[in-house]
Amino acid sequence: MAATGSEKQGGDDVKSFYVSTPIYYVNDAPHLGHAYTTVAGDVLTRWHRQRGEKVWYLTGTDEHGQKIMRTAEANNVTPQAWCDKLVEEAWKPLWEHLNIANDDFIRTTEKRHTDRVQEFVQDLYDKDQIYKGGYEGPYCVGCEEYKLPGDLIEAEDGTKLCPIHKKPVELLKEENYFFKLSEYGPKLMEFYAANPGFIQPESARNEIVNFVKQGLQDLSISRSTFDWGVPVPWDDKHVIYVWVDALLNYATAVGYGANQEKFDGTFPANVHLIGKDILRFHSVIWPAMLMAQGLPLPGKVVANGWLMVGGEKMSKSNLTGIKPQDLTSHFGVDAYRWYFLRAIAYGSDGSFSWEDFTARYTSELANDYGNLASRLAAMVGKYYGGVLPEATAAGKAEQAVQEGLVKAVTTADRKIGEELDFQGGILAVFDFVKQVNGYITEQEPWKVAKDESPEGKARLATILYTASEALRGVAVLLNPVMPDTSQKLWESLGAEESLGALSDQHVQDAGTWGLLRPGATVTKGAVLFPRLEEKPA
């Protein structure tokens, strides 16, 4: 896929690279799973920004539905008051804490959203895509999803359970309005065949293709037994089904029905990042809704795996009190952002453990990366008074480092920017860090420094410049992942003096050799990754 907007450097006539997270239920505070997806989206959009592209990154909260209403009632407040409290005291502060650079935060209780949702549904009704009927069957309030009997699992006593929440489903019987989803099965199958990369990973695509092949049922798009939702415009005894309401955030947040210029320049999303438990909504219902309105479909729907604890999906009931802030207070925000994308292949389930985080932090961040930056700055300070020397005696060893940087840039740009293989991209950069460490070990600049001959001095200068220039490239490549640490390294190398802001450096150009200017001031700042204290009790 060509890089969106890269050729024209973000001109007004170029569509933005648009990425969304799910909008998250505000029945409780965010946990590690929510942060995992949001950090992934942040790294992806920072990467594309650093390609020089126009970018739009959307996240937000899903605030309607029975689950929110019941949570508010249990806390003796109105649903709106509950949502306001959680959003302002928990969700937005966490995204700020984790350095999430989202362009917008949509709340489904906002008028800019609810008005457009009513218009969208009214249009479908006017086009004879919605009819009145009745629904009777299982419903999971936790998922806010109508379940097919084949989806359920059975407890030992015969009770039917939601396979995700492991809780009994409720049997609903109510008058509803239905969207003619069954008509869109053949169109969806045709679209999947023409766009094999639309659903990722491959296992998710296979699941959806097999599901649609079996035939689709019409979708109930209203509820009539409670009132916490967007009213159906032609029948105020009903509220719009929370998932129809929620999915439309991807359109309403970028100007649907209100700002056509913004909408045309942003919609549809290039990438929807989602959890695999909401795959059917995004890869079946959402595209069918868009087809019904004649709107373009997203580029990709990418389902991440689950974070696991003791073999079970991470949730509020088995998190044992771990919040993202518990980890960031110990490891730091940048290390937190790095760890989950480094340790878990995106799209696969992965287990979190404090011990694994500690081991990777110590080995890869502190020892390999942080120690390299610290040693280099110390040597430039010791041998050159903190002034970057000029390389005049480059040979095969230096050529290998240059080639290693080009390889890291090419691999990381493809894997992170195109394939959403965050782990693979990060590993490519850290393989290069290991290469530079090996280069320093083999060249032994501390021994070369004892040679006072012109050749010895030229050799020492070349070694230290080569390592500095290598770290300049690393700072650019890791900036989307660890922005604060990368900025510290950038300043330590004196790169701001000659190259300007780190955020202005294009990742695809990071392999261009010789950009650091000899004579720049190299400083030994604070340790990038301090030694960890004892694990808190």
C-alpha cells in the first residue's frame, strides 16, 4: 500500500491517514487491555506523521446502552453523570498520562454524534432498509450483543453462558426495528474476495468469511425496554441499538452530515483497530451499514489478541488490581508503551507478567539501549570535551553499521507502517542496537584512545562519530514508540542544533548517513532507563 499523503507532504487535497480505536464502554475505569489497543494506534499514527503524512487519530467512549444504565443505577447516579465522571476522571487522564496523541475524542452522548446517528438511521428507514418486527432470544448485556444459540457455552447446571464473559445470557422478548442485514451477505462476500487484506489477521478473516457464508440474519437495531440511548427518530418509544449508535462514531467524528469537506478528506478509516471480541460488528455490520448508505468502506479492520492472566482474558475480575499506572510508576511511561508491543505479536493473544517485563526492561532497554547511549556520551565527553568529532577513517566496520541502519529503517517502516507488525518493527531496531553495541565492543575505542598518532586519533573520531550517527537513526525510529526517551537522546546527541525538531525527521529517511554535524555538542544527560527499584508489594 502506498503511503497516504507522503508524496505531497500532507497537502490539503490529500486524504488523511485515519486510524481509530474502539470507543470504550465507560462502565468502569480503563485497564491494560484498553491501553494496549490505544498505544498501538498511537504508535501507528505517530509513525505515519513522521513519514510526513496527514494523519487523523480517533478514540473515545461508548456511553449508551443497558450496561451503562445498570452501572449508573448501581452507583446511585444518572447515566450521564456516571459517564461524565469516568471520562473526565479516568479515561482522558490516562490517555494523557500515556502520551497518546489523539486528534479527537468522541463521546457518543455528544450532540454532534447523536443528531447524526438519528439522521443516518432515518435515511435507512426512508430507503426501506429498516422494518418493524419482534425479537426473542439470548442477549449478553456485557457484550451488548444479541447472541446466536450456537455462540453460547453451557455451564455444568445447563445454564447458557456468554463465551466471553462466562455469565448467563438474558432472554429478551421485545418489539424492535430491524435492519435488512441478510441482504448484504453476497455483497460482503464479494468485497472480502476483492479485498483479502480487509480483515486481519488471517485467522480473523477466516472466521468472518465462514460466519457470513452460513447466511446472515436481519439485525435488531432498536431496544424498547429501556430509554438510555439515542431515540429512534420516527418512534420515540424505542432507542437505537447501542452498537449501531457506537459504530457510527467513526463517521460522525469526522464530519458526517455536518462538515462535508472534513468528511471527504478523512473518511473512511484506513485502519480500525479493535479487539477480536467485537470483530463481527466491525467486519460485518459496519460495512453493511456503509453499503446501505453508499459510503466507502474502511481499508482494514485489524483485530488484536487478548492480554491473558492465568490463561484467561484480562478483565476487571482477574486483573488483581493492576492498572496501567501501577506499571508506569515502576517502569516509566515509555517502557510501558514499548513493552506490550515488543513482547506480544499484534493480533495474537499474549500473557503479561511482571517478571517478563522486568527481564526485558533490564536486558534490552537498560543494558542494550540505555547503556549504549550513556557510554557513548561519556566517551565523547572524555575524549573530545563533549564535541562530536568528524569521521575521517571509515572502513568495512563502519560500512556494516551504515548498512545495518538502512536495513533497520527499511524493515521497521514496512513492518510498523504497513503490516502493523509492531513487534517485528521494534525488534528490527533493537537488532541494530545490538549491532552497534557489538561494533563498539570490537573496535574498543578506550584502547584506541591510547594511540596518540594521527591514525589513532582519526580512528577514535570515526568510531565515536559512527556510533553517534547510528544512535541518531535509532532516536528517529523509536520516537513513535518512546517519544520522551527519544527526545532525550536526540538532545544528548546535539541533533537539535543541526537537524531541528525530532518530530520533523522522516522515518523513511532515517538511514541517510552523515546527518549529524561534527562539532555538535554531545551531553551526558540523565540515564534513559534507570535501574528498577524492588517490585512494589
